[in-house]
Amino acid sequence: MNDFIYHNTTKVIFGRSAEEHLGEEVSMFGKLLLVFGGGSARENGVYDRVMSALRESGVQSCELWGVKPNPDIDKVREGIAMARENSVSLILAVGGGSVIDTAKAIAAGVPYDGDPWDFYDGSRAPGIALPVGVVLTIPAAGSETSMTSVISNPDIPDKRGCTAPCLLPRFAVMNPENTFSLPPYQVACGASDMLAHMMERYFVNTNCCDLSDRMIEGAAQTVLNYAPMSILSPFDYDARAELMWAGSIAHCDILDRGRGEKGRGSDWASHQIEHQLSAFYDIAHGAGLAVVFPAWLKFVRKRNPRKLVQFGRRVFHILGKSDEETIDLMIEKLEGFFRTIGMPTRLSELGIGSEHFAEMAAKAVEIKKNNLGSYVRLSAEDVEEILNIAL
């Protein structure tokens, strides 16, 4: 295990009564900017409960609606202008990862004189930001307890992440009942995303990180067990609670401490490849990952099979098989899980062909300054091969 520092200050308020604590969390602030998605918060009653809590606390607010999946920089710019005009002191995200990531980008952009895309193209790093709070309604990205925000720029097209301590939310209100009305496809996309977050952290070359290995294995098994259950029984509180907490654990950075270079081990090649797919084709992030991650596994097995064998034996309980057979069965079972919850496992299922593979591969490598992947370093040619495997 390598040296590491772990620091996460997000206050998690979890359970059926979570919204009852919202008023006390926001009462110290003057005026809030509330950030929403397409309108489901009104339909499922979350909006009314949030507004009731704000009225009781005496806090004023203004509202930004219309954040889409694969949130774009134009909505961020709109939110920054609204926050400045109304002199807000807290950005409150009510939704899932796209809404939270937008809220973080707005929070960083308000005190910044330049364009917020500067934080995502790497030309600037945010040092200060308005505080961010979260009322989580979609278990998926884990953005409620992470320092990262991912934003798309459809004009380029491009999709990039920004990570900074000032983006870490102050609090996250998490009531699993708020997920009961989610469509099955959205639940499945969320489960795919959180499982990918776990696997990106799992595949490292550090020899001794057994504690976090087993933490990731257990978390992955939780998703494998409870995602299908959450889809089949949408009002099963315990299943939804397990899935919601798994999403936060997957991305709060506790699972990757002591792993890899500088004590922080994550590969993230599959995420970078998927970011290019969703930037070009505007597909759901979780659906793209369900296609890309098995293809990545099929590619890296040739160069570095060790951790794939361990994942197959410990997570999928594949015993009494050779290393090669174990990897074969592990990938087969992973793809089977994705298909069971209604996810695609091939790009052709998403209507995506090979016409942009070279461009996407080059951009994925360029964004990481020719350091794409840590478990196996990938060239642009490697990324193209992975995309072809995914066809």
C-alpha cells in the first residue's frame, strides 16, 4: 500500500427523513440558486418538499431549470449569470450527477473572471467556489460526495472533467424514496456508472492493497445484487437504499486510497473513451460505459491479466478454472449483468459506427497528455482497437 491523504468533508444526511434536515443546512445562507433537470422533481414531489423546507428556514431562492444529461457549458454560463444577478451564496443541486456537476461548475464560475470552460480544458484550475449543497434524486455518478464535475461543450464537441477540493459539496441530502419514480433505464445507467467507478479503481498495478481490493469487491457485488432488484421492485426501499449508498461510496475516493501512483490509483481510460462517445453522440453515460468497459477488459487482458483473474474469482466466484477461462467467464458474466438490466453491450446497439473512431481515439489520448490509462497505458491506436472490439 502506498502513502496517501484522504479528506472528504461532505456531510451525508441519509434516509426517509433526510429532507427534514435541509432547512437547518441552508439557514445560514442568504439566497440560494436551485439547479434542476427537466422537470421530474416537480412530478415526484421533491420540488414541493424542498421549497417547503426553504420557506420554513426563511431562505430566499431563484431557480435554474433545464439541465440535460451530458450537461453542457452553455447552461453553466446561464447559471453563473443568474447567480451573480441574484447575489446568491449557495448553489443547491436537486437531481442527479448532471445537475450536481452543473451546480459545481456554476459555483466555481461565479467568482471567476474568465469563461468556465477554462476549468475543463485545463487552462485554469478553480481555487475558490461558492458552497454547493445536494438533494440527490438519482443514484449514479457519486458527484454528491466527490470533488469532480464533468461538462460537455457541444460546439467542439468535447466532454471533460475538472477536479478540485473547492467543488466538494458541503452536504448531501439522500432519501432513497426519491428514486422510486425513476425509469428502469435510468436506474440501469446509474448502476453501470457506479460499477465502472469501482472497476476503474480496482485495476491497478500496486501489489499490496488487499483491504481496498476487498472493499471494491464488496461494493461491486452490492451493485450486481441490488441493481436488478431495484428495477424489478422499484418501491423496495432497502434495495434502493443499498444502490444509492453504493453510488456515493464508489466515487468519494475512499476506495482508491493507497493504490497506484502517489497513493491514488485509478485507471479512468474507459471513462475517457466513453466521454468521447457521449460528446459525439450524446448517449447516456452509463450505457456507453456498459459497452466500453467489457471491450477495455478484452483488450488489456493480453498485456496485464492478473487483476482480471482476481476480479473474476472474488466478485463472480469463478473457481476451478484456468486464468484464461476465468477471464472469459468474468467478461461474459459482466456483459450478462449489463444485458439483464437493459444496458447495451455493443456500439451497434446504440447506432454508432466507426466513422469517428480515429478522431475520438486521438482526442482521448490528447486530453490525458499521452498518459491515458494506468493499469495499461493506451495509445490512440489502442483506443481505436478497443472501440472496434466494442462494435
